[in-house]
Amino acid sequence: MRILVVEDTEDLADAIVHRLRKLGYAVDWVADGQEAEELLRREPYQLVLLDIMLPGIDGQALLGQLRRRRNATPVLMMTARSQVNVKIDLLDLGADDFIVKPFDLRELEARCRALLRRSHGMASSRTEFGNILFDAAAKLVEVDGRPVELGGREFRLLELFLGHLGAVMSKEDLMDRLFSLDQPTALNAIELYVSRLRRKMQGSSMEIRTVRGLGYVAEIRNGE
């Protein structure tokens, strides 16, 4: 999953980026609202963590511009303002959630998981797909009760496939969702990650098929 962090306090931004990347997310960071606006016009993100007080364009104005373009990317607002009217204004403007500074990074993680889960149609962090148990909160995968050890990007790749069952995902789309802008990579890296995931998920109900010229599609086999 690719996340954009828009925060002008460098220490806080660095802590957020480090924490989320450690969990396998692809994370880009900008400290300026105008730069964030330009990125959001040309780059695909699955989640935006947005501070209110920013140079360039403030977070509230940036959120308004995003929604006026009918961009439905989930937005988690980060604010030092705890007043109820501020929260109401943000939600009415189109924010999906908010967190009040200072916050515990574990709470931020949980709110990110919830927003990403909803965007993939998953009601709970712990979900079963055939004989696969997928737990996003615990970062746990089991096949027939057997734990499967996955690296950070392999875990996020599995999450992407499970969240888009039956849909063809191109290598370019997968690359955009798994790697941040400062992590340039080649398309054959996606082939490597898919190959590893297939091998580690052998015996599971999930089949990842290659669709020639288009990409990959994941399906849960009937009767499993």
C-alpha cells in the first residue's frame, strides 16, 4: 500500500515514515501543502496522512481541493486541535478520520489499517479466505493453521491480492502500490515478489494467475 505523509515537523514525519515502512508500506513524505497537491494530481495513493498547519497550502484547503476533484483517496487528518467543531468541520469537508497530536504511533497504525481495510471491503483485520487466515493487525498469515512467514512487501502484496480478488492488477499498478518514489525499481522486481508469494502460499486456496500482457489476477478456488 502506498501512503503519502504530509507533515512539516521533520522529527514527527521521520518517525511516522520509519514506522510505516518497517510494516511494509510504501511511504512518500512531503512537508509542503503545494508539493503535496502536485503529487496527488499525478501519483496514485491508497491513503493520505495530512497535517492541518502546513506551508504552501494548509491541510484543510488541500483536503477541500482533493474532494472537489472527486478524488476519494482516504484521508487521515493529523491535528493539534482537539475542539469538537474542528473535528466536525474536517469530517464534513471529506476527512475519513483524524488523530489528535501528540499521538501514540500504535494508534496511528491502527487507524491506517482501518482505513485501508475499509477501502478493500474488509470488515475486520482478521479475515478468512478459503483455508487462508489473514490478520492485518497481527501481521499474521496461516494456511490450514500453518503459519506462513512473509517479508514486509510479500505481506502487502498478499493484502493487495486478497483485497482485489478477481481483478486484474498490472505490474505497474503493483509497483506503484509497493514502492515509494525514493525506491526506484524495475518491473521484474514485481515478478520476483509474485514468484516468492506463490511459493510460500503453496497449498492455499488462493491461485495467482498470470494474465499475459495485462498482469496478475488472484482467485480463491471453489471448494477450498
